[in-house]
Amino acid sequence: MVEVRPVVCLVMVLSMDVLGAAAGVFKPPPAMYVLGDSTLDVGNNNYLPGANVPRANRRYYGVDFPGGVPTGRFSNGYNTADFIAKCIGFVSSPPPYLSLVAPASSGGLLVPTALTIGVSYASGGAGILDSTNAGGNIPLSQQVRLFESTKAAMESKVGPRAVSQLLSKSFFLIGVGSNDFFAFATALAKQNKTAATQSDLAAFYGSLISNYSSAITELYKLGARKFGIINVGTVGCVPIVRVLNATGGCADGLNQLAAGFDGFLNSLLAGLAPKLPGLAYSIADSFGFAARTDPLSLGFVSQDSACCGGGRLGAEADCLPGAKLCADRDRFLFWDRVHLPSALPCSAPRPTMMARRSSPLPSTLSSWLTRAKLADFSKPATLSILLTVISNYGYMLRWFFFVVFVSHI
Ligand SMILES: *[C@@H]1O[C@H](CO)[C@@H](O)[C@H](O)[C@H]1NC(C)=O
Ligand SMILES: *[C@@H]1O[C@H](CO)[C@@H](O)[C@H](O)[C@H]1NC(C)=O
Ligand SMILES: *[C@@H]1O[C@H](CO)[C@@H](O)[C@H](O)[C@H]1NC(C)=O
């Protein structure tokens, strides 16, 4: 939840190492599947019932999104999932699973989307533990189950062989864990404790790591091979936590808890790799990057306050309609009291290694994109022709399909 924006570039550099062939030419993955929390949610929570579900379905969320519409992203525009997707050759994050199975979509979109772009299961408020914000989100274990059922639906359409080939080359992005720490800290505070006992802490870390391990292992058994994992960032530095400190400083204890977990996460993956042949992973060190980087030196004017919110540090109120917006949304490190603002576009200056490795946009593509906007793809017949074409031409047409798809939801 707490990465500094440019960390996302770091994510990409690391991911390129995983995804790029040894030859050095970056080949985009055929699809991308996303699991995680509100840093990656692109609208799943809008489809969840219940009053205690966090939703970014109102002003001013999306104020900088094309058209200025709230999309369910906990951001003023695009989010980290979109950014990473863009950097590896997609137009934006894959769409939310629940939008693809919603009655309004007549259920027909899940398989074509899963086969050509991927699917996002990320859900705001979700944790590694089912108990974190229980009932208000899709927890990680459930997201894995939804992927499992997506895979079954894909197989029934194109067969297990094609699906396992596709999945083995696809990119699995996971970013989750901050909410578990917020929940843990809240539970301590409720018991009037300022620090956890060693045994509470050991039990907490143990369940986090064991459940994270199950999630990755299950995804692997379902065919996932390439993982990009965003570790838990400096959760003690988000405005909603800072505002509890009289000086507005970070909660050092909470950051230390997160850092401890990130250490275990490194060991977990290093331990899993030899046991799961073909597993390739990259950890984006969101914590390390944030801890090492001074946002003010990068041109941010605020590193502690929410752009959209209210009260001290903009953190005493949620980002609700009528909230006060900061003047320069690009220069506040935080959009609301928990989340970062819209990620920098992938075309922003970034490490040369990445620039070298990203594949150029095929020249015929832009003309396709223009035509896609003009064609009528609401007719099922057109869609199935298109899908046949996509299966023949793969990558380039995936873009084409995506634009069509996006214009229809
Ligand atoms: C851990 O994961 C398992 C299965 O993935 C799930 O049933 C269980 O509830 C999870 N435990 C917690 C504490 O979230
Ligand atoms: C915590 O402290 C508050 C106020 O000091 C008190 O009302 C409450 O009962 C305490 N809670 C516990 C679990 O001790
Ligand atoms: C409050 O912030 C200050 C820095 O401004 C820091 O030194 C202190 O440790 C913080 N308090 C807590 C409880 O984290």
C-alpha cells in the first residue's frame, strides 16, 4: 500500500529479468493475472455486496482517469497494476474478475478475456489472512480459488494443453500484506498494547508466511510459473498511521514489523524455488525503495499528507465527495490517507535497461487501434471472428481486442 511511485519502475526492472529471455529481448507475456489488495484492485470490490466493503466508486476517485470516472481503483487515475501491465506491453491492468462474471456481462467475457489478456482478482482490503477485514473483500486464498475456476473454464474452451502452455508463460502479479499489518496493529491498540509479545509476533508471521506459501504453491500447481511479488512497504508511513503520531512521523514499530515480514518473504521464495521446478520470481522491494528514497528530493511537495481527505495531514477523513483536493495531485506522495496517486505513465523516463528491453509498438498496431474504435464489436459474431484472429496472431491482436473490450464495458 505504501510504495513510493518510482518503486513501480523498480518492480518493472526486476520483472523484466524474470520475463525477458536470456537473449535479452523482452517478449511480453501472453496474459497477466493479478492477485492482491487495494493497491492493485481495478474494480472487483464494486461488485461485492455488503456495507463494509471498501469501494472507490465515487468522486474523487478516478478524477484523473480518462473521462474522470471512478473505476473502483483506489487512486485518482490508474494504479500500480495498470502501470506494471503497461510496462510489459498491455494497455492497462486486466479487468476485474467480478465484472467478467457479472450478470450484466452475460458471463461470456471471462474465458475470452482470461485467454487473451488475463484477469484481476485483486480486492481492496484483502489480506494474506482470511481473517483480515473478514467479510469485506476477497481474501488471497479466495482469489486463488477464483483463478482455479477461471482455469477450469478456460480448459473447457480450449483444452488443458493450451491452457497450461499459456499459463506457464503468463505473468502473475501479487501485492498483498499491508492490510494484515494494519489489522494486527489495530488489534494491539484495542488491547491497549504498544508492542506485540514475541509469541504473538511469531504466530502472526508464521500464519502470514504459511498462507502466502500456500497461495504461491497452489498457483504453481495450477500452472503459474512467473511471479512478480511486491513486498510489504513502509506501512507505518501512510497518512492514516502518521496522524496518530503527534509529530506526524512514521510509526517505526509498524515499519519494523513489515521489514521483518519482508525478510521472511525473501526466505520463503528462496526456499520454494528449488522445490518448484521452473518457478521464476522477482520480488519488488517496495519497502527498501521507500525507505531509501526521499520523496521531497524527487520533486514531491508532500510526503506525509493525503491529497484528498480532511483534517490534520488530510488523514482524519476519508476521500469523500466534497473533500478538499490538493492543488497539485502529481506532487503529493499520497492520494488518500492510505493510497498512492496514479502511477506515472510507462513512457516516463525510466531505467535504460528497461527501455532497452521493452518491445516497440508494432507499427501496424496504431492503425488497428483506430479501426477498432470504429467497428461494431457488440455483435457476438464479430467477437468470435475476432477471437479466432487473436488466437492466430497472438500478441499484437491482443492489444486490439483489449481496446475493443474496454470500449464495451
Ligand atoms: C490460510 O489459507 C487457507 C487455505 O488457503 C485457508 O483456508 C485459511 O483460512 C487461511 N488461514 C488464514 C488464517 O487466513
Ligand atoms: C483500554 O484503555 C481504555 C482507556 O484507557 C479503557 O477504557 C479500556 O477498557 C482498555 N481496554 C482494555 C482491553 O484493557
Ligand atoms: C513519531 O514520529 C517521530 C518522528 O517524528 C518518531 O521519532 C517516533 O518514533 C514516532 N512515534 C512512534 C510511536 O512511532
